[in-house]
Amino acid sequence: MTERIINFTLNGQKVSTAIEPHRNLVELLERFDLTGARESCGQGLCGCCTVLVDDVAVSGCLYFAVWVDGKTVSTVEQFDADGTLSAVQQGFIDCGAFQCGFCTPGFVLMTHQLLKHHPQPSDDDIRCYLAGNLCRCGAYPEIIQAVKRAARAGALTPASAI
């Protein structure tokens, strides 16, 4: 199949690559050694493949890679830039909210988005906003505590804002 050249911004860096039109966003990110977004259900139902495209959460397993041409893509790996954990990541560790870790990148990315829009969310706000992310280990009480801890810590400093 013929490849198409796409240009986009990935975690703050301008990039260009060739990709087949049928490839999804998770497959594209793997080419850049970014494996935080994982394809799990393949149906956009679990949140493991969450990626932000122009600051909107998308299911990377359903989103065609060629659609990011000219756009900005943000993944959970952007938080590894300086080797310091964000308040959200630290909250997940402190509260034991990561269990097996498979779903954690999607939850972390969505929690940053939640706190960007609702800096002091209620438990119901948290449940509603994160409803598209599934944790097979059942760490939901710990995840809610982690989000609240991150909110109290002021998760959205300029360095951690998405």
C-alpha cells in the first residue's frame, strides 16, 4: 500500500514520517518508540490508547494516523522530558492507583485534562470525566484519591499543563 507523508507536532517537537493510510495512531506512535498509549480493546472503549490531538482526547486505536497531519499530538511520554514526575503521576504512585500499570497512561493523561478544566473536581466530576477509562485491576478508589491528591498539590503548574 502507498505511504503518505505526514507532518505534525509530537510532544512539542515537529516531526515528519511516511505511513500507510490504514495505520492507526497507536501504530504511528510506536514508530517513535512511544508506547504509553496501548491498544487493548481495539474498539475505543477502554481508554488504554488515549492520546490528545489538538488538546482533544481520542482513542488511538480508532484514530487513523494520517488524520494527525498538521495537528499537535500529546502523549503521556511528554511528562518524561525532564525526569521529574508530574503531580498527577506522583499522586498515582502515592495512592497506589497504578496496580498493573496497563491503563495508567490513559488515566494520567485524562486526569491532567480534567484538572485543566476542573482544578478542584468532586468525586462525581472525577468519575464522570474518567468514565471512558477502564481499570481491570479495580483500582478505582485509589484513582479517585490520586486525582484529589494531584488537585490539592496544584497539578497544573506551567510545566505540567497540557
